Amino acid sequence: MIRKIACLLMVAFLCHTATAQDMTHAYQNWYTYFGTAKLNSKFAIPFDVQLRLRNGFSDKGQLLIRGGLQYSLNKQHHILLGYAYVPTYNGTADSWLPEHRIFQQYIYKAKKLDMTHRFRLEQRWVGQPNAAAPFKPVDDWKYGNRTRYFNRTVLPFKKKPATPYVALQEEIFLNLWGNEINNIFFDQNRFLAAIGYQFKPDLRVDIGYMNQLVQVNSGAKTMNHILHFAVFHNFKL
């Protein structure tokens, strides 16, 4: 079963990169912290903070701060309502342009395998640069609806609390109705292959390669090659 899942994800990645002939390529580093503060057996506050740097370490990129309130129907089914603040550096305006998101999501966790399926719906407000007055970076706001499907599978080397593991991750982003930000249906795709170590059941660290294919409103495509660092930490309040 594990070999079949790994093979399917690798085939999807190879097909994804095989179509990436005529596009811009870029290199980034992403540093991420994913935390879950458990309130009780039913409620928790998942949150994450991500710093995304362009051209390796040299250029400004994007900061993501996101959190929400999650309700667990049981061990396999979870629903969440959340908010994200995502400022992105715009080189032309030489300023950080803000983005506000409200999102709803459903998570299903498999019983016999460390696999997570996540379905997310986002409502986005993205600030637009002010060409006439660069000192005032936001001139207008554009609104867009977007949906995302995410799958992450963790394959441990041993059945022990502390063990190394391999993580395979795939996420697709699709733009929906009423989208002023990007009216093209396919928004982006991310594939991650990582190796990590689980120090204990509530603490993991991994590092890997992420391939991100992005399509903007004009139809131009960029493939980002990303060195991805991640910390996963669960704790009780």
C-alpha cells in the first residue's frame, strides 16, 4: 500500500515537471512552523508562520501568518474556520502588499496510515500597488475565491515514537467564481518530497524539496524550486 502511494505521487510529480518546458524558473527558501494548541478533546487552535525568501536567501518574498479554531467530530474528521494575513513584497512598488484571507476547511485523517486529506475554501482580499504614489503602496483591493486540495503522507522507517521518516505532499489550487485576482481556473500546484525525524509524537522536523508551479492572470507560468524547512509541534494549553 505504501509503495503504491509513493509511486503514484512520484508519477504525478514527473508528469507535472515534464510539462514545464517553456516557463520562468526561480529558487526560494521556505521556513515554516506548524503548531496546534489543543484546548480540550474537541477544540484546538492550529496555526502556522511561514517566511518565504526569493532567490535563495538574498531577496524579500512573503510572510504568512495563519490560524483558526478547529472542531474535531472524531479522530478522523475535523472542521475549521480561520484567518490568514499574507504580506508579499512587490519589487516594482518597493513595498509589502497585504493580503487578508478567511478560510474554511475539512480534514480527514486515515485510520491505518499517516495520511491527511484537506479540503480548503478561501475568500481572499489582495492589496494592489499604487503606481501614482509609491509611498502609498495600496491603491485598491481585488477579491477572489479559491479552493485547495492537500494530501500529505508520512512513511516512518520504524514503528517507534522516535524515528526518521519520508514525507510526500501534493496540493492543487483552483480559482473559483468572482475572482478578480486571477480568472484562470488553474492557480498553482505544489509537490514536496522531504525527509524528517519524529523526536516524539508531538514534535517533528523535516527538510525537503518543493516544486511549485504558479500561473498568473496573464497565463504566464513560473516554476519555483524551493528548499523547504518545517517544524510540526502539538501542545496542550
